[in-house]
Amino acid sequence: MAKKAAAVAGGTRYARVKQILDKAARGSTSDYGGNPRFWQASLDELKVVCVYGVRMIAPESSGSSCGCGEGNGESRSARSGLIQGLRGAPPFDGVRFPPLMWGGDRVGDDDVAFIADWIDDGCPADDGVRVLEAKGESTIEPRVELDDVKEFGAMEWPDWIASRPGTPRQRGNLDCLSETQLERLRQAFRCIYDLDDHVEDRRNYNNQALIHQNHCQHGWERFLPWHRAYLYEFEQNLQDFFPRLTLPYWDWAAEKYQPTDKSLGNVLPDSFKAFLTEEQARKLVGELKPKPEGDQRKAFLALGRNRTLFTTQHQFFCYVIKTIGYRHVKPDEKDFNRNRMIDALLASNALWYPLRYSAEFGGKTIETKFGMHFPSGEDMKEIQALNNFRDFGGGSIYDAAFGFLDQNPHNTMHIWTGGLNPDADQKDYVCDPPKALKARRGDDGQRIAPARRNEATRVAGRKFHSRPDLYTQPGVGDMLSNLTASYDPVFWPIHVNIDRAWWEWQKRNPSGVPFDLDSVLSPWNYTIRDTLDVARFGYEYVRGSFFMPVGLEAPIARFVSKPIPIAANLKAFSRAEIRLHWVPQLQRSCFVRAFLNDPAASSETPLHDNPHFAGYLAIFGHGPCYGGPGHCDPPPPSPRDYDWRTRSHNTPRNHRIDVTKSARKLLEKSDELRITLLVIGADYEEDPDLLKLEGASLSLFD
């Protein structure tokens, strides 16, 4: 133990492991297959994280949920991808993957052995090692001095997750996700798509979608509770493979979807549109027959280089024909070139779906075709103003009625995103809208037959998500039927936003509940009552969020963050909060003052008429412990099995400061925020030996 203690002077072995990997990674921006700096996640997540299917910490047993293979009697560390990568052993020997750390330095043999010992010892979070100082052993905790405060860097949601109880995970705005976050979402969908070949595996995408096909609830009070449970179950399924992932929401009332001229609106989130990556564009030009000529080849490659977006496959194929000039493609489900292009688009973006024809209704907009309108911000305000659950969410079995949220926007969004396939029954792609409309009416210019006009989505006999199914040319998109809608990945952000609307309405109408609270929601064992509080399911909704880890090892005199970039699409927030996470009981009462964009703030900094002063919180001190050894120690994050006693009064808490007014004002002239937190004691001076916290965060809400 003495050897291990010496190696971690100043903290635990776990902290030393993270320090070693951080030093080797240096300034690398590698995202490790959607898991940037995976070693800085919570310990629970580190134990299950996979990098391109390779488990970084092998399970205690020999198997692996990530396809890592059997252990063959090797130690846990030898079976761990992290140690294999640090040692340059297969699959990190440069053949499949390069050695770790990617974009950084190699780790020395002694440090690799240290990490391997830690893994073989069970990856303990706290070794019970006393803190050592250079001049000998000491039991005095170090602290951050006022003159050596470091700046704490921010991790963007959802690259951090709640590692302690009492901190909900966050579902964010789809249009505010970074490319790294979106790629993680794509990889998660690919992961469960790949399981579709294992038809009995309940985790595969088709089995998850089949739940909606067989059990969905619409048109009455179970619509909202049932879909809340469904979203939670699907999200948990994804988290079995990607523990940090949460389902984002599509805020269709945002300005980009609500322009003055409706024909100019963004029909679909960019992340769900079709595009080619550079890799897939290169592969495609090598597969097409005949091969594209010089300028055509350059134009295909430019699609990948410039990330050109297409709402539907019809738009993509018309671009290929009219702009690129490559005409060797037909709207035939057996056409070789068409299917290779669909393959490339699917490989580029797992969130795109070929059987989705969003806003394709034979005209420019949904309004001109059906007299309906895309759900607006005003629509959502009117729905939020309803004051009873029957009108908002739907009536009971004794008073059956659609809730207004269910009818519009929900039903409208299904019709809008599903659309009508303009290429059904066509021999050639008709890319001129007036001609396309005439073709839909028939060669004689008359209306098409009612049987064709009223075509419904086909269900029976399909093998969903198989390539033969994705190559078909049906008349309507899958989102137009509640039997097939959940097979389209756009189903999820639409329904997450429906759930968010209910979450917001519940905060204003806490007594507005469905009638039959003890009814069970098939096929699960949740009752309606179980779904009323999202806190039970451990999530909340944010526009965007940033977390700055600190650590509980020592008190901190003050907290100063590095500049946090606030992108333009994040600035339209309705509320901004600074949160202090997992703060233990403090011996003395204090105030914590929050300043924005003033890193030099001190106890002498004026508070009144100061735009940088964002707010404060007061913490009620505990006082000295009056019990025996360990009486006032913080309890473990999780109780022992079968320990049903109430939460200990010494359980660390989270604190919140509303900083909306100051953040809005400062962001009028800036694109970044910087947080300073000062601990002010009862004497109104800075108290440097008091506050401990796991980290601080900035959360922006719609």
C-alpha cells in the first residue's frame, strides 16, 4: 500500500489515473468514436464505455456487451481496451486502431502498470490513502490558495452526466448539439440498427419500434403518460450502449422553422437530413456504373466536402441529375445506382430515413395543399394556456377526447414529416415542380384515382430497416401511420418535444392530472401515476448546458471558469442557472456570490448597479460534529442493499443561482460567459477553507 500511496500523493489512485491520461492526451481533440476524454466521465460510465465497439474497462466476468470477446483466462486489465491501447497491443497496434493516446503522447510503462494494477484491484474510486506532502506525511487537506486559483474548463452537455444521485440528466435542444454530440447519437442508432439481424433481441431497433406499433395510445388521457414511458424505455435502451446519451428534442416553434414566408422555413432539423460524408462520397464515385466523368466526380466529392443537405431523397436525386449532370439513375427500387446512393446516404447519417418525404405534398408548403399549418409558437402558447388535463392531454375513458396537444402539433408533425412520395410509380425523376404536380394527377391531367390518392402506409409483410425495404417506392412516408411511425428515427425528437411541452405545462398546472392514475401502461408495469414526475425518470430539459469539474479533494477559495462560448443558437434562452453540484454540509454559514465576465471580482466588488453581479445563494452551516468518529461523514452515494432509511441529513446537496438577467445583458455584446464564484463568510470577507463541490455548471433553458 505504501508504494501505491506514494504514487498518488495529493489524491486517490483514480484521480492519478485521470491525471496520467490527461497529461498524455495533451490538447488532443480526438473524440474516441463519440466519447471525448472518456476517462473524465463518471467512474460508473468509464467502467462500461466502448470506443468503436472495444470496451475500455473489461467487465469482471469474461464476457462483454460490446463484442470484446472472451477473456481466455487473462487478467481484467489485460482484457481492457485501455491497457491494450496504451501498450499498443491489438486492436490498437496500428492495424485497426493506432495506439493510445490519439493525438497525444504514449504513456510510460510504469504508469501503464499503475493503471493496470488499479483496474485489477476493481477500479476503486477511493483507496482510503492519506494525503502525502513532499516533506512527509500529513493529514491536513490542501486547498486552492487565492493567489493560485486555476481556471476551470467547461464540458458541453451531454459530455458530462450526473454522477451523483439528485442530479438529473439533461435532454437538450437538437439544434444546439455539436457535431460530436450528433455523431454520438448517430452511432447509438447504428448500434441498435445492427441488432436487427438478431430478431429475438429485444434491444434491436425494430423490436423497440414494434412496441409503438402494438401498444401506442392516442386520443385520450394515456397519450402523454404512455409516450413518456416509451421515450424513457427507448432512452434506457440506447444508454445500455452509450451511457452518456439522452434523447434530444426538436423545438419546431423555433424561428428557423417559423419564417415570415412559410415556403422558406426549415422543413426538418439539419441533423435529420440526407448528406454524404467525404468517405462515402469517395466510395460512391467508385461504385457507380458508369463511373462519373471528371466534373461529375468532382461534384460528388464536393457534396461530402461541403456537407450539402437534402431534406428528401427526391431532392438529392434531382440535384444529382440536374446539377451534377449524372443521369444514370431511375426511381426504380431495383436500380443499381439509386440503391448505391441510398446506401451511401444511410452510411453517412443514421438519422436520415429514405421513406420520409417531409413537406412533399405536390406544392411548396403544407398550407397550400391541405390548408393546415406548421405548428407555430403561437399555437404552443395557446396550448400551454389551457388549464385542465382533458383539453391539454386528452379525456378519460368516461369522457373520451383528443387533447389539443395530441391533435396539433402532434398529428400535424406526423403528416408533415411523413409526406407523399413524388417518385412513386414514376419511370423517371420529374424534377420540375409543376410537371411533378401534373404527373401526380395523371397523364390526362385529371385527378388520380381515389384508391391512389388515399393510399395508406403498408405494414404487413415488411422487414423494416432491411435494405430491400428501404429501397422501395411507397406512396406515403412511414410517419403518416401510427403503425409505422416509430421506425423513422425522426419520431423520437418529435415526441421528446411533446413530452417537454407536458413537462412545462405540469409546472404551471401541478394539479392537472389524468383521471385513472392507477391504470397500468401496457406493455410495462408503470402506472399513469408513476409517469407524472420526470424526476422519477431522472431527466430534465435544457437548451444547452456546460459542466466544469472541480473535485471534492480540497476546499476551494474561489471558482473561476475559463470562457464558455455561447453560440448564437443558444442565446435564445428563457432562463439561465449556475448550479453547484454535490456540495457537502459546510461547518460555517456563508454566501456564494456569482459574477459573470468578471474573473477579478472580490469581496470588495460592488453589487448594486453592477451588470456583472449575477446573484447569490446562502448556505446554512452545520457546525462542528458533536458525535463520535464518522458521525458527520457524508454518506455513500448509494445506500446499502435493503437500507430503506430516509436520506441522511449530511447528504451533499446541489445549489442553484438564477443568473438570467445578467447573462442576457452581457451576451448582447459578447459571445461568451465566464463564471466567478466567491465564498463570503459571515464577516463578509472571503472564506478560503470552506467550500467543497464536485463541480459547477451553467444551464440554459428554453
